Amino acid sequence: MDKSLCFISAREEAIYLKFPELIRQECLEKIHMVTLERKILVGSEVVDFLAHQLPGISKLAWLLDNEQGRKVKEYFYQKVEELRELSQRKDGDCNECPRK
């Protein structure tokens, strides 16, 4: 993707010391991104930002810059969220799901 991106787990306590404006519970519930300008993007805003910034994807990002495109981004983000939530289940029903 982009070597300038840094992915950090929302469970990493040090991230909240470096960026005190982040709220741990909110970060555990939805993806967050801090831009170089320290602007915080949440959920589908992250997808939109990356679509316009990443080489290769940015050339096609204009296809998503309308109402239908926003619905598509929101739909795909929601599906990713559902998968993330399933992977974090702690009720013991899923032995294949990662636990942390």
C-alpha cells in the first residue's frame, strides 16, 4: 500500500499517550486514523482519505465522489466492521476467532 502508513493496534496503550485526543473505547469500536496534521478520521472517513491518497487507487477515487459512491464506501466499510466484530467475539462460540 503505502510505506508511510503505520498501523497500530487500538490495544497498544502507548498510542493513547502519544495521541491523548484518542479515546480507547472508540478506537476499539471503529478504525481511527491520525493524519500528519493530527486530524482524526473515523470509520469510512479513513477509507475515503486513503482512496484519494494511495497511488493506484487515487486515479479511480473520483468514481466514489458522489452519493452512490458514498453508499458503496459505507456498505463495504460496514461489512468490514461486521467481520472485525466477529473476529473479536469473546463468548467462546468461535474457536477460530483471534482473542486479545
